[in-house]
Amino acid sequence: SEDVGTGVKEHGTVSEVAAAPAPRFTGLQATHVVSTPPRWLAERLGLFEELWSAQVKRLASIAQKEPRTIKISLPGGQKIDAVAWNTTPYQLARQISSTLADTAVAAQVNGEPYDLERPLETDSDLRFLTFDSPEGKAVFWHSSTHVLGAAAEQFLGAVLCRGPSTEYGFYHDFFLGNGRTVRGSELPVLERICQELTAAAQPFRRLEASRDQLRQLFKDNPFKLHLIEERVTGPTATVYGCGTLVDLCQGPHLRHTGQIGGLKLLSNSSSLWRSSGAPETLQRVSGISFPTTELLRAWEAWREEAELRDHRRIGKEQELFFFHELSPGSCFFLPRGTRVYNALVAFIRAEYARRGFSEVKTPTLFSTKLWEQSGHWEHYQEDMFAVQPSGSDRPASSQSDDSTRHTTDILALKPMNCPAHCLMFAHRPRSWRELPLRLADFGALHRAEASGGLGGLTRLRCFQQDDAHIFCTTDQLEAEIQSCLDFLRSVYAVLGFSFRLALSTRPSGFLGDPCLWDQAEQVLQRALKEFGEPWDLNSGDGAFYGPKIDVHLHDALGRPHQCGTIQLDFQLPLRFDLQYKGKAGALERPVLIHRAVLGSVERLLGVLAESCGGKWPLWLSPFQVVVIPVGTEQEEYAREAQQSLRAAGLVSDLDADSGLTLSRRIRRAQLAHYNFQFVVGQKEQSKRTVNIRTRDNRRLGEWDLPEAVQRLVELQNMRVPNAEEIF
């Protein structure tokens, strides 16, 4: 499952590969469609039932020996009496409301996730989770992936690896052996078995097992055995049983599978379980589920709309960009797509000029000595492209396992700009008078993304960011953070995105002085409160080098996208020994802020394409104006009008296809989402005017050509979202 009851979770995206090493599967085979359950499945279930019976007796004995009243505090200040080791959150939910009892998927007890059927042990703060909350969805989809795992074991004889919930549903990775893959024709059968399991309303049962018991339960699953050895550090860990399924898992889960009213499997693909040897190929099946079939149907309708807005489809239809197998993970931007791309970059450059940023250009290729100094080679080597200059006989590989090898002759394409900006700061002595120093860089970045994770513009191997780094004093930090937040709000307002902020604080493996972390987190909290927008606290989710503010924007379909970020970094200034001369003449160390608003320009362009459904706002549009002559006699004047538009910096096309009627050409322009159509007939030609229509067929009437061009330039420079309405 997703985790192993030790507090360690794997929060993954659908494109992520399993990262932990594992033994090779010598002699382990999983069959195709199985007619009878595998022997190990029945043995595992028998042992689970034996352990479960013992646990039930043990807990009953505790409840009988220690009957005492405990106080349960509910949201809003209400307090309820309960009996320790006896009363469950579900029983309390039924006391409060039958609706709450029906809709609750799990509980939070003293801030920790908790099963509804697990007895309460002591005085507690209790909160109920429903599917409407992000935490509730995570529990619901995590339980659904257990159902999928059970179906895969029964139908395919699969050996389960892991099955987390994701932001958009769930998936399960499993091993089939013999080069077997899950065929598309098998998904409907798997889905039907999942639906049968949900209809059976099988309970989820939480079992605490010792390390030896865990080894016995999963003796036929090398994946689970490896996780037990690697992650179970205490004397026990939790296991969940559901029907025939028994899985290593921290939980919590639904009360029973019958709470899953609608479930649909969406796709099958491959993923990797990386080991010290060759990676093991796994099969991945993803899905979505809801409490009711009505919610599933609504989601399917929403998905159809999303598919119509898929940026890959829009990119092909509008001839914006394409991809080619000879450059996997990289995008070819055609002239129209480049127009949108450049408009986005120009927008950010205009903001840079207004906000005191200095744009720089840095190399793409660096010696790996730089990445060793920054720490990226140790932590990020697998995701970097390394190259070997001619004349060197050392092998260059981003996949090398020899961490001690010399890298004198190895170069690597930069996956981020921050180390280069540190070199730029350090190349000469710096004074406090130069701070804050704000360096911005649109340089191309390269990351060795797994081929299975590539998908349109959302994940590429080559991309650009509106990447900037701010070097400032500690006293300037809060003002700079507030300025970064204002930058975000201004840009997203123009792009038409709402957003949500999250403060991620010190993780367990942090580097640096705890007092410095506390101070930085307090600065970020004050800046967020001053900013005035809602924000969430993600305790322990910061980067190892500093706390950060993650920005989740929401598009027109309500989908979240993490694009922008603001991160504090205490480590790079130390690693590069960055210093400046302070007011008193002593050398001091600057603070580094990593900042991006768009994030990947390519990804943001894809998000925008889907959000507007290909109907681009005028200032971004690759289809601003099409000039349509009524007849061949007006074609020369139409070309003059087109040239006037182009001279003013506007995108203009001409449709003089005499084989189509005027109404057909107007309709074609509207279907192509041209913001405006300039129709010119004999009257317009004689008066040097144009008759204007919008893509929504609003008729704006006759305008003098120079005035119409000037108005379009004004609207483009204003970057308004509704130029057609306010023309």
C-alpha cells in the first residue's frame, strides 16, 4: 500500500517511479488470469485471521480490565463522554447525526488520522473527515487502491508493490512476471471485480503485527519484505485486511468497501522499482472513485470537457507545437505557439523591469564540480544529463552507482539556475549597497525525466522557467517575500487564475541551525498574514535547505496546478561561501530566495491552453485578427489592412478564399477562435474603414482602420481578458 505504519509515506504523482531498491525476482512468477487463488494468498489470509482473532481477544481483555470514562472534544467546543478501549469514532458520529455517520470516511484524533471503527484510548480532540476534504479524499482513494490490489491478486495473480492515493485518484503498482503487461482489454474485467468487491461491503480491519509476524505474512512478496527491513524501525507495524487482501499499510481506511459507490479504472502503464541491479518493471493501473454513482457520472462529464480542452489536442489543431520521437521530452514550438510563448515571457520581463529584477544569461553546461559543491550531484544526479567531452576515456552516465568516481572530465546540463547565480554573485566583492540583488534567468533547463512520466507540456526534459534568485540581508527578507507574493497575485490576476498558498516548514532531515529555521518560518508567516490571502500550513514539508511557500493555482475547470514557488535557502550561501561587506565593514552572509511565478513556461502555457479552451485572450492570442475581403476586388485593400495590423505588432491573417462564401469564411474564422474579423467590402474600401466582428459573432460596426488598429494595440498592452467585450 502507500505506507508501512512507520510514519513514512510516499506522496507520488502518476508518473513517479518506485525509488526503493529491491531484490531480483529469481524464481518468482505471477500468472496471467488465474482460475484459482494462488497458494500464498490463502496461506497469508489464514495467518491474518489467526492474528486478528488474537488481537480481538487482547483488546477485549484490555477494555474489560480498564473500564474508564474519557472526554472527547469536538469542533466548536462540545464535549462527549466515551469509554476507553470501547467507544469508536463511528459510534460517536451516530450519536451526533445519522448523516455524519453515513458521510464520514475517517477521523482525526489529536490531529492524527484514525479509523472510524478503532476504539478511542484516552481523552482526545476528535474531528470527522468526509470526502469533501482533501484529507477525506486521500483516505477514500487510498482505500480504493486496496480494492484494486485485491482485484489484481484475484484476477491476475499479481504480486503487489504499492498503491497510494494521488491528488486525482489512486493507482496500484504490481508485478506480473514473464514480461507480462496489463492489456487494455483486461481493465474492464478488473473494474468489474472491483465493483463486486465494493458491493460486498467488506470491512477494513486494522492489525498490529510484530516484525516476525510481518515477515511471515509477506514471505512470498519480496517487495513487502524489503519495505519491512527498510522502513519498519519499531517493534510493530500495521497491516490491513479487506476480504482476501492483506497489505502492509499505515491507514486509516474506510469502514468497509460498500462506502465506495462508484469506481472506474482509467489507464494502465508501466513503472519501475529501482534496485542496485537492473530496475524491475511493474504494471501500474490508475483509477478514480466516489461515494456515489452520481458523483462518478458528474466527474465523467467533467473529464469529457477536460479532454476537449486537452492542450495536446489544442496544440495540434491550432498548430502551436508538436513533439517528435527524435527529441523525446522536448517541444517544437511552431510560429503560432512561439507567439504565445514569447507573449508570456514578455509579460514577465515587463514585470521584472517594474520590480527591480536584472535579467542574466548563464551557461547551460557545467563541470560536475559545480553540482558537487551545490549538493545537487549527491541528491539529484539521477535526474541530470551528463556528457563526456571528446578526448576523455571516462564513461559519462547519469545512472552511475559509483558515488566515489572522479568527475573531472564530466559535464552536466543544468537542471536549475541557482548554482550559476551563486557563481555570479561571488565573482567579485559585493557591498550591502547592492542588496537586494534580484537575478532573473530564462535559460533552458534539462532534467532526465523517466520516459513514462513525459506527457505533453506538463512534464518535459527541456524547458524554461521564469526563474529568479534574490540575494538579500536578513532585515530585507520580509519585505522581499511580500514583494514576491504581490508579484504572484498580479500575474495570476492577469492570467485569470485563483490560487491557494501553503507554508511548508522544517522537515525531519533539515540542515542548518534550528533557531535560523524558526526565524525564517516566522518571517514567512508574518508575510503571509500581511498578504491577506488564505493559506495552509504543511508542517514538516519544507525543503531540506529552507522553508517554502508553495502556490497552487486553479484553472477554469477548478483543477489545481503547482507552478509558482517561494523558497528560502540557507545552504547555498554557505556552500558557495557567499559574502558581502556590511554597513560596519564586516563580511556578512546573504540570504537566498528562490522564486518562480509561472514556473515552467511550457507547462504554464499548457495550463492556459486548457483553461481557456483554445480561446486565447487577445494579448496572448496567435489568432488576433483575420482580414476577410468580400470579393476579389477588395483583396488589395485587405492586404493593406493586414499590413497595418502587422506594422503595429499585431498578429494578422488574410482569408481571401474566393471558393467560399463570405458567411462561410466568417464562420471559419470564428471556429478557429480569431478574436476579431475585419470584413472589408466595396464601402469599406472606398472609406478606408473595416467592419468588425468578434469570435462570438458580436458585430462592432464600422471603424476607421487606423482607429481600429490603435484600439487593438491599447487592448493588447492592457492585457485584458475580455477585449472582445470592451472593444
